[in-house]
Amino acid sequence: MSTSLKNLLQKYYQHLALFKAFTTALGLMSWDTETYMPKQAAGDRGQTQSLLAGHIHHLSTDAEFVNLVNSLMDRGDKLSPIDQRSIYLTKRSLDQSIKLPKKFVEEMTEALVASHQAWLQAKEQNQFEIFTPHLEKVIKFRQQYAHYIDPSQDPYDVHLDTYEEGLTTKQLAPLFSELRAGLVKLLPQILDKQSKAKQQHVDILNQYPLPRYKLEPFLRELCSQIGFQFSRGQMAHVEHPFEINISANDVRINTHFDDYHSSFTITGVIHELGHGLYEQNIGTEYLHTEMAGGASLGIHESQSRLLENIIGRSPEFWQFCWPKLQALFPELSKHTASEVVAGLSFVQPSLIRTEADEVTYNLHIILRMELEMAMMRGELAVSDLPEAWNTKMQQLLGIKPTDHRTGVLQDVHWSWGNIGYFPTYTLGNMNAAQLWQSFVKATPNWRAEIAAGNFESYFHWFKQNVWQHGAFYQPQQLLKKVTGESTNPQHLLKYLESKYL
Ligand SMILES: [Zn+2]
């Protein structure tokens, strides 16, 4: 490599390091905002965060840096694959910042703040009309946004690509309609089987108060046993669970401790742990590059959902976990592990997405994707959204909300302008089942291992095949490399069928 190219590369990584220093500070602040920040600091914090965010934008659109990245792109063939990929990812996000006029960004930001406020009010008062003009604006801004980024593409594709690099509606739509058809067929069969067995929904974990001071140490130990390193991570209490990667050596899994709804607490911890394990195990060769994070939301979510649903709701997992929990809470001793699994796996069409079981959950997502796609294409007017929502609920889940709070107004995402985000949840479920299939093939003894609380095979297989690669591969490339094919809904359908029928 020539000296001039070496110098350019050095400058590039120096700039990236500076950029990362600012985003780290911002990340830590937003984590603190959700955890320990005193209430009255909200105003000051907001100001600091917005100043920092402005500076980050300035840094990322700096003309000298843009030129540097462009000249490195031109000499890509002389760079290592790691440098090439990092520079490509920088260029990808630079393009997005550069293509948007400053005035447009300011107007959109303002509209999104107003739209979120309107959504809060509309939900509280159960009046969709309060939100209507705001959501209309959000859709318009999102269409315009897509036009600025790439006028030759379907606007929905531009948004999809933000979360799932390289994914288009053309690829996604057939996957979702195949899954839709399979689920619509599967659901009545499962419900029929449950009712014939006179099964009722009894969630043992929610029937007894399991106080945090005893449950938290138990869950920390469980996380360690599965592979989370607390010397490089943290766990905190928050209102809405999330995971955040401050750096590879500082990964925070945050959960909501609710003494009276421990089912939610426990599955929530396991879910965030899946995200955390991914982040803690990205290869050190990527840590100073753009690849120091997951491949995409759909791959990240596959890791959390795999651990939460496929492992965390399995009989094998509870065979090992239940006696330990019973030893800690003797009041649980009259219940068996299979009662717990039955409670965690009960299928029941319900109105609220976040409370849905692993079968109906995907129908909630399909509904949202079909509706947001139609709005983005101008095929559905926002004023007709509530009716369209209710009709689809009836078609897909056989139930209808009686008010907007439990219907069209339940999710915050659209008020924040997140279009093309919902599908990543179901992509995560499909990818999870597909990766799991490959893991099972490679680990015929997995049942006995997990039943004995031995997570070594799980940890090493996923570290080697998924986690260590960070964002080096595009999501679909990674899946093909590991499983031999791109996302295929049949794996999820087969998993659900063999678990529930
Ligand atoms: Zn998640």
C-alpha cells in the first residue's frame, strides 16, 4: 500500500474515532436519561443532547471528510476487505446526510416532535382524529425523504434499506405473504387443539409476586451462565426494556422489573440478553470500524427472539431453570416446569402486539406492514386507517378492537416516523427459526445440553457463525453463508407447527 493511501486511511480512522467518541457520549447520556437521571435534569439533558447531535451531523458531513471518503472509495481495490467494507458503510450513511437539504431535515424533525405529542394525546383521549393531520404529514415527509435519497426507488424500499441493508419490497412481500398464508392456516388448528385439550391460559410466573431483590441476582447469574460477561456489561431497571452498546466492553441490557408480572421481567431479560451477547462477541478486528455492531435489525432481533422464544420458552430450558427458581421462591414448589412452559406458550389472538404470543405476533406485524406500505404508496388515506386496521384485525386474528387505544393508536412507531421498521421484528423471527435449524443440525445433543443448563454449544456456534462477524456481511449474505439460503419463512412455520401441533 502506498504511503499516501496509508495516510488517507489513517485520517479516515482518526475521524471515525472522533465521531465514535461523540456518539458514545450521546449513547451514554440517552442510557442515563432512561435510568438514573433526576427528573428535573430533562431540560438541560435535552439541550446537551441536541447540541451534540448537531455536532455529530456537522462532523459527518464535513466537506474534507466527504472528499477523503470519496477518494478512498475510488481506490477500493487497493484496500483490505475490512477497510473496503467500513468505507462503504461510511459512504452509505454520508450519502443519506448529504442528500437531505438542511431545511427539510429541520422541518421534518419539528413535524415528528409534534406528531409524537399528538399521538400521546390522541391515545390518551382515544381520538384518532387528533393524530390524523400529523400522520398525514409524517407520511408526506417520509415520501419526500425517500425521493431525496433515491428518486428511482420505491419509497418504501428506501426506508426498508435503512434498517435492513439491501432488502427490497420485491423480496420482502412474497416472504410475508407466504408466512401470512401459513399462519392463517396454522392458527385455527392450534386453537382447536388447545380447546380440545381444555387448556387455559395460566401464567404461573405472574401468579406470585417475585420481588426484585431476589429475582435480579437470580437473573444476573442466569445471564452469566448463558455467556454474558458482567465485567464488560451492565443490567439496569427501565420503563421499556432495551439493550445499548456503549462500546464492545460496555454492553447494557436494561429491563423492566415488575414484582407482579415476572413472566414479562424474565422473558424481557432473556430477550435483551440475546442482543447483548451479540454485541459482546463482535470480532475485535472490527471494533475501530463501522462494522462494530450487528448486521441489521432483522439479524439482531433474530438473536434476541431465538433466545427469548425458541430457547427461553422451551421445556428443556425450564427443566434446568425451574428447580433453581423454586429453590429461591418455595411458594412455587407446587407447580411443575411444564405448567410454566404451557403458560409461556399459550396461543391466543389478542389486540395488543407487545403482549402477543409467538404465533399471533407475526400477524400483528403483517397487518402493520401492509397498512404502512399502502399509506406510503398513496393507496390508503390516513383518515381511512382505523377502519382498515379493524378490518385486517378481523381477517387475520378474528377479533376487532373496541377502541383506538387498543387498536390503531397502540404503537408509538409511526408517530416517530418509523416506516419500514415493523417488518424487521418478523424478519427476526423468521431468521431466528432458520438459524436455529442450522444450529440444531450441528448440535444433535442440544436438548440434553440445555436441559442441563449447559449453553456452551449454543454460545460457541452463534459466536462463530453470527456474532463475531459484526456488520461485515450484508444481512442476507450472512444468512446465506450460515444457512445456505436467504430468509425462508418455511423454517418459522415448521418450527411453530412442530411446537404447537
Ligand atoms: Zn429486541
